Amino acid sequence: MASIRRHPNAPSRWQVRYRDPTGRQRTKSFGRKADAEKWAVLIEAGKLQGEWIDPHLGKTTVREWSERWFATTVHLKPKTRAGYESLLRLKVLPAFGDVPLNRIQPVDVRQWVAGLTTGGLSASRVRQAHQLLRALLSSAVNNGYIGRNPCDGTPLPRVQPKEKRFLDAEQVARLAEAVDPRYEAMIPTLAYGGLRWAEAVGLRRHRCQLLRSRLEIVESLSEVGGELHCVSPKSGKTREVVLPGFVRDKLAAHIAAHTPEREGLVFTSPLGKPLRHSNFRQTVWLPATKAAGLEGLTPHDLRHTCASLLVSVGAHPRAVMAQLGHATIAVTMNVYAHLFPSDQDELAARLDARHQNLARSHVDRMWTGGGQEPIELGG
């Protein structure tokens, strides 16, 4: 049990002596006996409940802990890991790098978030920075360096969703006609298959099961810091994408002309190299969208277009989810709920009809009830 005594070298102070759960003798000094007694009670309660925190560990700085923590993130995709490294270097460490873990208070985190917001950082980027700091400190909690996460409960700026752009079938065809012929098949593959850009440029010939009008989406080609990485799809799950017959035929002709090797990439540069987004955008995409009268369009808008085209022919939300590779149907509905036919008007009409029926029934009872004289209803 913790014991309290006057400090042997400073009689005006009080010293708490206790043994931590490992059996190590520890001491802490206070200016008032009441504070020492309160501390002793808290120490013993923490030991009994398994919540005791080594105060020396809490003195570790955020920079020191981030180095240890970041070394454990090797399971993350290269693009995610690069994003974390950038946020740590530019946003987290300049504010908290030299601060001990146990000195960060919730108000410090709130002030930091407020500063990022007023400094012009986008709401989504502010939330990403906070998410990173929260993950970093959550790991410190799990490892017994601090007792709570000061990021919990921080109010964050709301992200205003960008208005999505959807093309109709005629616009998709116009874009395919305007693009470099080498990529004519790529446009409908994106618009009707719903592939992400990285999935399209990572698609290989042997993953195209064209006799079944299907594509196997098992990998994507991600560019990070100028280097290409072959990774799993965003959701972490493989999926099959179904193509309409005319898209299948266009893709088959493209493969026959440009992808002779079984393991070869379906869509490549004129030199047969993997496509890089920045080069493709400047040399192929922007000229094509301008020629088609679709300035401002992005390749990801063709993924949105796929959802719109599917819904237009009566697709169930689960079919859209499967085609686009969303992790859950909730993701699909959060993004595309407005595309699905709404039955709100029909429901309102049914409620109105029920009300009218009840009103008529009430009037009938007043005129025929109990053999009484008719009731004057007014006028």
C-alpha cells in the first residue's frame, strides 16, 4: 500500500511512496498533505483496477512515439502511408512534436484544429490530420503511455460534399469518339464498368473474362511519389464487374490490337508503359473532354456515371454496390441515394387518402348514428 511521510530533505513537503505493479519502488512529492493523500488513493485504485500508468512513459514526446508508431504501419497501402507521413511532418509534429504525451490536453487539440481551420486547410484535410493524431495517441493509450486520448470529443469542421457529375449514354459515346483511338474502349469500360482509375490502369488481359462479359478486379496500380505500386482494390476485396455486350466487344477489339501478352496491362501508354494519371490527363483527357464539350470532367465522374446508368435501368442498390465494389450497401446509399426513385410522393398520397377516408367515415356516422336527427354541420 502507498505510504505518506514528510519529505526527508524538505520537511515542509510530503512524500508518497508506493510500489508499481512490477514491484518497483516509486515516490512523488507534494506541497500539501491532502494532495499526497488523494494521490495515494488514486494510485492504489489504479493498481487494483489495472489502470495504473507509468508516469515516466508519459514523458515520451509525440515525436519519439510517432517514430515507434509509424514503424508499425507497414500493413498500410503505400498511398495511405505516404499521406500519413506528410501529415505528420507538416501538421502534427510542428504543433506537438516536442510535447510529452501526458501533457497534451483536450483543449490543446481543439486549439490546434481551430488553427488548422482558420489557416485555410480544407475541412477534409483537417479531419485527416485529427484522425492521424487520434490514431497515434490511441496507440499510446493501448500501450500504457497515457490514460486517455485527448483527441476524443474534439469538434471537427463539416465536409461539404462536392456535387457529383453524371453523364448520360449520349455524352459517354461523344467522349469516346473524341478521345485518342487508343483509349476509345477505356471510356465505356469506366462508364459502364464503374472501375476506379487505379483499377483500370492495373487491369491485365488474363483478368478479362470476355466470354462471360466480366472483368476480375483484383489489383490496382497506385502512383505514390512518382513510383507505381501494385496493390489490392480500395475496399480490400476482389470483385467481378459485368459489362454490357457492346462494351465487351469494344474491349475485345482493343485487347486484340494492343495487349498480346496474357499478363500484359490492358490500357498502356503508346510505348506500352503503365499509364500515369498526370501524363494521361494532360495529353489525352483534357483535349478529349474539351473536344466533347465536357470540360471539367474527371475520370472518377465516369464511375459516378456508372451508378447513374445502372439506376436508370432499374438496378437494385445491392447490384450497384457489387458493380462499384463498395464495402457495404450503406456506402452506396450515402453516395447515391438521391439517384434511386423516391416513393415519398406515393406515401404522402396514401396518407392523404387514408385521412380522406376517415373524414368521410366520420361524417357518415354523424348523419346516421343512433337514429337521431341529422346534425347541422354549419351554414
